[in-house]
Amino acid sequence: MEREVDYSVYDRTTEAGELIFPDDCLEVDGYFILPNGKYLPGGCYLLDDGSLILYEPDSMFDDFI
């Protein structure tokens, strides 16, 4: 199953270059999905409370193994 990933989230960063986690994501079956229906790419994201989340959706890469 092909999953369309939205890499435009990489444009939202802090001044220090940290990725900002989108507020409007939905979690479905272990994946974060953006309002446009595309998947959030893996990465280290800054949350609203200042903590970081490392998001690595391993099964997104099953097609490459």
C-alpha cells in the first residue's frame, strides 16, 4: 500500500531548526495523518510543552525491505 507523505512540514521549524509538531494531526493505527490526508514524515518534532517526540513509522518503509 502506497502512503503519500507530506514533506512540507519540514518548512515549519523553530529558529534553532527544530521541527514543530503539527497541532492538527490525527493518530490512526500508529501513524500521524495531516488534515490534507497525507502522512507525517518521520523525524524529531518539538511539542507545545517543549518536549521532543521522535517519530519513526517503521512500517512505512516495509516496501523497501
